[in-house]
Amino acid sequence: MTEYFGAGSTADDVLSRVDLRGMRFLITGISSGIGLETARSLAAHGASIIGSLRDIAKAETAVQTIRDAARDRQGSLQLIELDLASLKSVRAASDTLIADGQRIDVIIANAGIMAPPLGRTVDGLELQFGTNHLGHFAFTNAIEPLLVDDGRLVVLSSQAHRFADIDLEDPNFEQQAYDPFLAYARSKTANILFAVGFDRRHQSRGIRAVSVMPGNSITNLPRHFSQEELQSLLETAGKARAASGIAPGVLKTIPQAAATSVWAAVAAEKEQIGGCYLEDCAIAPIEDTLNPFMDGVRSYALDPDRAEQLWSKTEDLIRAS
């Protein structure tokens, strides 16, 4: 970590002196927002991108900026159809990649949904847990043999993990009232714990896994919030941070929000960041203050025993689906 980047850095800032020609990155959810900018920036520096989408035909226009960036710098873009809310789709996509056999240097588990009304995946799982965590868990483990020695896994999480630990007894809200934001928070904690578990399992191959808080930005992610609800959440966050004596949070641009993903994937020293939770292009400190709008990571999200419990539970759910 010889060069400093921070909250105001963009993905292109992080990659300003980097040549990625010859490297392959798999990024889930590249049709908009942080995923689109992450893919564009990497392609603009010569990377070959495998990008997953739920509907390739609908997203073809959206990803043209990635194609343009790739063409200008000798990179490439390959699209693969993937619906993380369907294990059948996960298996089909992973089977296609395994059959293709091309190695992957970095996997960026970027796709996600936030606070929708109660819904179920094709396999009957609560939609946010099933999409944000279980779908990525199944897909990443299926294609792990393609990940090169010394490769990296970057899993996008959120400050929202501070609101709630996982619930191993009732992950699908079958025994309790459904709360959209609580379900989102639990799925984001699961993302961090997945990175912890993956990192432990694959260090022997030099592979390191991290989780990332990209920063708050205006994307399509909070589309289930009304404008009034979103504004109220931002105001609540500001007041809570002020009560703890810290500066209000700042909304990032999408290029700034993509910076930590790119930093984790390329620029950071992987031996230093492995198993960690990152924010603002740095390792976040453990912060167990109950204020959910604080910066930093709750210790329960990095607990290796908790990570193992979640890993076993997730495997059980996949086998049962």
C-alpha cells in the first residue's frame, strides 16, 4: 500500500498508473451503478471483463461504455447470464465458465438488492439473503477452481451490516415478521462473513478475500425506498453521527463508490487486506459502538467461528434447495 487513496478517490484515480492487460476479472451485476463503473474503469486500463447480468438483451445498451473502454485499451468484455436468485441459473452460469476453462484473476461479487418487500427466490429463500449472500456463495464456490493462485475475491457489503448480525435460526423470515431493512442488514453481514470464510479456506493457494463498503451513493440500489424515505434515512444518519461527535456522511459519486472495490482488487497489498473489511480505500477499524451509522466494522461480522457457522448453514440450505 505505497500510495494513498481515500474517500474522495475515484476508480480511475486508483488505476491511474496500472496496466491490467492480460488480467481477467469476473464482476457480478454490471448493468448499472457501481458494478458498471467498476467494469468500465478496469476495462479502460486493459482488463478483460466477464460481466454477469440477469438479462443480457436488456442490458446490452447499458454496457456499451464498458465495450468502448475495452476497445480503446485492448481489453475485452464477455457477458454471461446469471440470476443469483435462482440456483438453477447459478449452476448454468458456473457450468458454462468451467467448461470454457479460462482462468480468472479476480472475482468481484458486486450484485445485490436492497430492502424490497417480502419475496422469495426461485428456491424458496428470503430474497435478499438468497440473492446477496447465498447466490454469490454458490456461484463463487462453483467457479473457485478457475481463480488463479494468488487471486482475489472482493465481496461488496455495506455499512448496513452494523444494524444486525445474521440469524442462523431463521434466515428466511419464516418465524418472525419481515422487515426489509433488517433483512438487508443481515445479508450484508453475511457477505462479510463469507469473505472471512473464503479467505481462510484458500490462503494456501495465495488467494485472499475481502469485503468492501463502497460508500453511500445514488444508484438504483435503493429503488424500493420512496424519495421521502431515502431522505429521512439520510437525515437520521446525519443526526446519529452528530450525536456521536463525528462528521456527517458524504454522498459519493459513483466513480468514488467504485474506488474501494478496484483498490481491493488491484492496488492494495493482498496479504495486508486478506479477511478484512474495507472502506474508503483502507482497512476499516473494528467499531462496536451501537450507533449503526458509525464508520468501521462490527466485530461479529469478522468472527471466524460465526463465519464457519454461516458456511455450514449455507451449504445445508443449498443442498435442501
